[in-house]
Amino acid sequence: MKFPQILFVIMLSLLFACHNQKAKTFETLAPKEFAAKIKTTKNPQILDVRTPDEFESEHIENARNINWNNENFAENATLAYDKSKPVFVYCLSGGRSKKASKKLSELGFTNVYELDGGILGWNEEGLSSPSTAPIGMTMNDFNDLLNTDKKVLVDFYAEWCGPCKQMEPSILRMQKEMTDKVVVVRIDVDKNKTLAETLKINQLPTILIYENKAVQNKIIGLTSEENLKKQLQ
């Protein structure tokens, strides 16, 4: 093989190597796989990227809290964790943990595992420590809200949820303008964890529309005021 050809092959190999290195990213695991991976990892680094209030109310055993919404997230994570060892990342439902996991990979963390569905999915699989104390609204309280001859629109949201914030003006406007036809209820999942878990609310925002105490429609994710009004017709 002539020298120019050899040089071309070497350059091509380096190009593919760089591409593969850049392509390396985090791995998303289902709750049971995530738990099993933690169990088989010596001194696992577990990262909760929620707010301090969320972390204080409930978290996975041995997790540490570094708020993804803090502008110093990258610096704090780099100081707190060993990049050469696995790090297990989670949030409430998966939105923040995906962004955080991507950032950690960009920072040079070699093995990043993200919890699919967040701690809501973790709890749904029965992996959390059992608790008998309800947090926030009970199902009886919730059922009382449905005791009406009007349709009921229930908006499950969280203060940290971007799409929830985008929809808030529309929800509040409907709550004010449609009182003759619809009961509009907003429920913060962070303050009503027991209810959210019982109703299997694991993505935000989630809109449930009830009629005669039965769910008529379920809308997950960002949607328009026009679509919500259409679903209420």
C-alpha cells in the first residue's frame, strides 16, 4: 500500500474513532434494571437532580441532591462525583434527568445511567420504602371534587415543569371564564404525591377530563387552549 493510501486509512480511522467518542451518551434504564444496576455497583453514585424541597420529601436511598435548575449544576456535579465511576441519575418523571445525563456525558462522565420515568416510575414498581402516611390530597378528597353535574378538568402540574408553566395562563383563563360549564382543578404533584401515585400520573403536564366521575379523556404533554376547549365540548 502506498504512503498516501496508508495516510488516508489512518485519517479515516481517527475520524471514525472521534465520531464514536462523540456519539457516546447515557443509558436509560427501566426502574427494575436501574435498581438492579445500583445493587451490583460498589458504592454507587446516585444523583437526584430535583429541587431541594422535592429531595427532602422523598428520595432514593443514598442519593445526593444537585439541583439541575441551579446555574452551577455542571460545576457542582463535577466536584461531587468521580467521572470514571458509574453515576445513576433521576428526577420526578424523567424530563430533567435526561438533560442532566446528557450534560454529564458531555462533561466526560463515562458511565451514566438515567432512570426511565423518574421516581414516579420507581414508586409505581414498588421500589420505594413503604409509607402509610398520605402526602397531600387523598382519593376521598379528590372524589369530592368530581361530585358535580359539570365536566371536571384536572390539571396535574409541577412548579419546575416548563410545559406546565406555558399552559398555566390558559388553564387559569378557562378556570375563570368557563365556570358555568366546567370545574377546573389544578393539582401540584409535588404537594400531592399520594394522589399522583394512585392515579399513575408519571408524566407532566397531564390533563384528565371527567364527566359523571368517569375519565372521558387524558391529555399528556403540552397542548393548546383551543384543543382543551374542543375536548370539553
